[in-house]
Amino acid sequence: MKKARIILDKDFIIGEIDKRIFGSFIEHLGRAVYGGIYEPGHPEADELGFRKDVTELVRKLDVPIVRYPGGNFVSGFNWEDSVGPREARPKRLDLAWFTTETNEVGLHEFADWAGKAGSDLMYAINLGNRGPEQARDIVEYANHPSGSKFSDMRIANGKKDPFGIKLWCLGNEMDGPWQMGQKRAKEYGRVANEAAKMMKWVDPSIEVVACGSSSSEMPTFGAWEMEMLDECYENVDYVSLHRYYANPTGDTPGFLARTMDMDDFIKSVVAVCDAIKGKKHSKHIVNLSFDEWNVWYHSREQDEEIWKQDKWNRALPLLEDIYNFEDALLVGSMLITLLRNADRVKVACLAQLVNVIAPIMTRNGGGAWAQTIYYPFMHASKYGRGTALKTLTDSPVYSCQDYDDVPYIDAVATMDGKGNVTVFAVNRDSKEDYELEIDLRSFGGLSLSEHILLHNDDVRAVNTEEKPDNVVPVAGPGGTVNDGRAIIKLPALSWNTIRFSGK
């Protein structure tokens, strides 16, 4: 059996973990809303039309914040269309996804659902074909108590108390040519600055996220962040990052190494933020919001066929990736990467939550089930709160087409307020089990309380409505703890949640 080693110390910390790092995302796209969280007439529908079985699966993930209503959708969205009497709300052509948006579910309804799911809202405003004026208006509508045009409109629409939305996205992927109202970096920076300024004048308690590059592969990546932040640095709190990974060739070692790119992406954006901080002699720190991340590639050809045959219909079944066990391993490593950078990544959103590149799938009129990627996210969200610890890992490495020195064992550790320690680890080796030694001596008498394992001999294994338990967590082989040193067995190609408790 191969060997790897981790050294931990309770005083060597990365930083406090903001619970919003376990956020997610629901866009008015595909069946995320209609047929996903919302399906009136379904046997599981509640009094508002939201599916209770779906809500329960979301609650088990303990998602603290949900980004809404987009995404590309938001760059052509008029927020006023989604409030007021449902029968008076207009139907609109959505140019982002070539469907028709009925506005049956809007801000009030979604806020009701988020409350049921135990989540706060992260609301995105339209800076594509709209601007700072409309941004100011929606903050007034959502957060001002009363006595003004838009706060009184909210009250008239049935919501006396403010929604109290504290986190706002200043548009979405504004560097992308696929975006309605695409902008140049300086142009966007000026608009974002004015929007942020006016929004915070309405409600000084809010935080805002400026659009970074829509991908690290954009030719303007880096330069976009520099130019944009030069215009709005003092008035924004976070810069967004978006990243999706694919494995169309079936190269498992190369696919599981993609987090090398993710880590570099994060560190590059941090460097730009701090460079602008230095240039401006500022005391203000801009952190990161990795508000779109996931695996996404399985459904692309299917989506092209749907658009050819069924353009402009409501709730088309778009971006419905069926995730396999291999995808769950990469999602686990992506969560490890976010925790490893918890000192600067304060918000993150798994994109998305239901049906659309999602951990939860539904059938209209039928069941709801958890995909493979559901489980690493659930474990990290449930056990990864508290403090991220510097995790010194000594592991054998490998090389693949795009990366060298990829550690076979990818790991991070967290510590909660009671002194309990959790180690999350992915074994990227497709053939070899590993004996992992964990040095815990500084914590004083920890014992092994649980080893949760996600493993399948078939990397293409998936969960379905008929077989929802094909890939599910089981008790891991565990190990021993003697004199502050743990020895844990990590099976080949596995996601591991290893929990240690104090006396």
C-alpha cells in the first residue's frame, strides 16, 4: 500500500470559513425553477406550489445562501416584471436561454421558498441592458422599511417587512460576448462603481460583488480585473470567479487534476485585487466570490438539439448533466480547493442547485433524487464549518497532459469551535489504496469518530430515479489513532470525510 502524510497544527490556520462558501445558485434557466423547486399540482407540492421533497433535499445540504435569478438570464431581466399580482406579470422572451419566462415565480415567491430551504438570498441585478438607477430601485424595494415609492410598492404587494437582502451581484459575466449588454472592463467598472455607490446609499449594510472574468480562459483575464477594479475598488466587496470543468476525452487523471487550475485562478485574482489595493494606498480588502463552479459538459450536445426543435417554450430541459462518480471526485477536490483558500474566498456557489447542472434531479410529476456530486457537497457543508487549517501534505505525485506534480492525495482540514477536526481527502490514484498518516499531536487527545467514504469501482456510475442509491456514502475502512498520529486507509479513487473528536 502506498503512503502519504499530513501534518496539522491547531495554531497554524488559513482563516475562518465563511459559511457562505457553501452557497448555491438557482437561475431562471431550464427546469431549475419550473419543474424543479416549483411544480404546482405535484403530489409533493406545498400550498405555494413548491415541491416539499426537493426542499427537503436542499435542507440536507444546509445551503446558507442562494444566488438568484441569474446568471446570463439577469442581463435582460426587469425586476419589476417579477413582482405584483401574478396575473398581471408579463411573459418575456429570454434571450439568454431562448425560452419564454412567465414570471410565475418572482422575488416574493422565491424569498418564501428560500426561507423554507433555510437559505438567504444573493440577488443579482441587471447591469446588461439596465443601469445604476434600476439597481438603486430594487434595493429600495427589497430593503427600505417604508415611506418611499418602491418600499411602499413592496408593502402593497403583500410584504410589510423588508426582505433584508445583504449580498448583491453587480451583473453577470459582463466581459462575455454571449451576454446581453456586454461591456469593456473600464466601461463596466464605471457602471458597477456608480451602481454600488447608489445601492449602498440606500442601504449601507449591504455588500456587493463585482464581475470578474467569466473564465480564466478569457483572453482578457487579468487585464479585465485590473481595469475594472481600478474604477470601482473602494465601493465593492468581492470579485466574482466562474469556472466549469469537462472531461470529454475520458482522461480521468487529467480531469481530476483540474483543481490545479482552480487554485491558480484564485491566487491570480487575489494578486490582482491586492495590486490595486497597493496602487490606491487603500486599507480596504476586496475578497473573492467564486459564485459559479461545477462540472459541466455532459448535456451540451443535447441542449443544441433541444434549441433546434423547441425554441421559446417554457422551462426547456436544458443543462441537465447526469453526473457520474468521477464528477463527484472532482467536485470534492474543488471543495477542498475552496476551503484551502478560505482566507480570501468568502462566498462560493455550486452552480446550480436543481436539475440545471445540479446535485438534485427531479422528474415532472415524479420523484426527486440526489446525484453523485450531492454527497461531497453535503459532507463539506455539514462538517467543514469553523476554521480552515494549513494542511501540509506529503504525497506521491503524477504528471498528465496539462499539469505536473499533481498530488495523488488532495486534502484539507478544518476545526470547529469545540476543537473537533475534519479531514477531507480525495485519492486520485485509480489503482492504489493509500495509508494516510495524519499528525494530530498539537490537538491533544483526538480520537477517530467517523470515516465516511464515497467510492465506486465504475467511474461512470450514476444515480437515477430508479436506482438513487447506486453511488452513496458508506462507512469507510477507518484506521487507528495512537500518540497523536492517525493511520487511515484511503481506497483508490475515493472521497473521504475523516472526523476526529476531542475528549
